Amino acid sequence: MNVHINGKLESLPTDCSISTLIEQMALEGKRIAVELNLDIVPKSEHLQTQLKEGDIVEIVHAIGGG
């Protein structure tokens, strides 16, 4: 299936969850926020949230500082 990730069209397996995507992108344990189709997806929902054809995913890194 094709999904837009941070503005780029990517091909993913049809049974891909947000959690799986994060693993594939080597972002486990990083401070990130995930937005799916303009809605923030809480970390507690990453495992059960399945991606679908045409979804738009934005992943941003939290950066500390002042």
C-alpha cells in the first residue's frame, strides 16, 4: 500500500501499524510525535493503529532546549 510519510510517498506492507513503521524507521525509544491524517496518535495507540492506503503520516522529533 502507498502512504505519505513526512511528505514522501512510501510503499508499505498492507498489515503495517504505526508501531511497525516506527520500528522500520529505527525510531524506537526516540522522543517523537506521530500525526495520522491530521490527528495526533498517542503512543499508547501506536500498536493497534493500522495504516491504510493513502494515509498521511507526519513524524516529528521532540527537541529540548531553551
